[in-house]
Amino acid sequence: MPESRKFVCGAMIVIAIIEMLPASLLGQDTERAMLHSDGGASVNGKAAPNSSAIFLHDRIETQPASTAKIDAEGSTITVLPGTVLVFEGDELILDHGGLQVKSARGLKVLVNCVTISPLTQNWTRYDISDVKEKVTVAAYDNDVKIHAAGAAVRRTKHAASQDVIVHRGEQVTRDERCRTGSEGAPPGADGAILNSPWAIGTGAVAIGILTCWALCRTDQPVSPACP
């Protein structure tokens, strides 16, 4: 096979693999953000300056009388006093305290077994507080969904359900505690391995390697893409 043909076909295979890979494997701008505070915030146990960069898995804490603001890609989060959270890019893990979220990227917040997520990629504004194992969500701009791995929801004139939609102008309180035993397994855990981004990415890479191997062993084009 001429070297030029091998080069063209190899380049096309690489492009095809990149297009098949999930975005989570290629890196995103959501892996970092800026933290602004009045001097009463810490990152990973160390006092944070008034402005500092934060990255995946960073733990942010505000003092009882201090607030902070996180400016992320497409999202702005106000961290209320006495709050502890972990920054995970497209989602935040709230240990306790309160957040005011404004996002156009569907930013999710996890509180133990409860997940709060916008229903649209349009600008959505909602507040979350986690006090005494009770999560309260108030929606202001657009609706948000609460998904919990089993706890009772307290909502006037509405029955409890696994997924609850908090409409604009409404407020919902849900128990943050997990179910026990097999009931506490994360939703979608059964049979989800083959649908994971790593499984999909690994399959795409394997297909590309096999295709390249076949091209290198024959002088005949395997498709009209390589005349």
C-alpha cells in the first residue's frame, strides 16, 4: 500500500474515533472555575484569597458569617455562610449548607442520595439548602427536578414520587438519607457498565485499531473512503 494512502486512511480513522468518544473523555472547560470570597472561605482546608482558581475535587468551605461565589463555565453559584461542598465540574456535591445556583449548562447538585438538576439548558435559577438531613429546593427561573434514592417528599397537595418536578415559584423539601441495603444502589446501576463513557470509548478505540491493522495488511482499499 502506498505510504500516502496509509497516511490518509489512518488520519480518517483517528478523526472517526475522536468523534465517537464521549465528551467526558476528551476534557471540558467545566473542570475549573474561579472562587471569589470576602476572605472567609477555604479550599481544601487552606484559607482562600479573595480570588482563586478551583479544580475538580476541590473542597470549598465558607465560615458562618461569610459567603463566596463560584464563576464556572455557564454557571454562577453563590455559596451561603456555613456551607461545605465539593466542586466536580458539571455538578456540585453539597455536604451541608446552602447554595444559590444560576446555570445555563444544566448544573446538578448532589446531596447524599438526592440529585437536583435543571430540566433545560436555558438559564435556570434555583436555591438549595441542606439542614438537619432535609433538602429544600426552591425554583425561580425555569423548573428543576429532584431525584432521590428513596425518601419521602413533603409537598403540599402533591403525592410523593421518585422524581419530583419543582416548578417555577414552588418549594419542595425532601429527606436526604439513602435507602438501606440493595435499595440504596445508585439509579441505573444494573446493566449500566456497558453504557458508561469508558466502555463506549474503549470500544471506539478497539474498532479503530482493528481497522488500521486491516488497512496495513492489504493493498486493496476497504471502502470508497480510501480510493
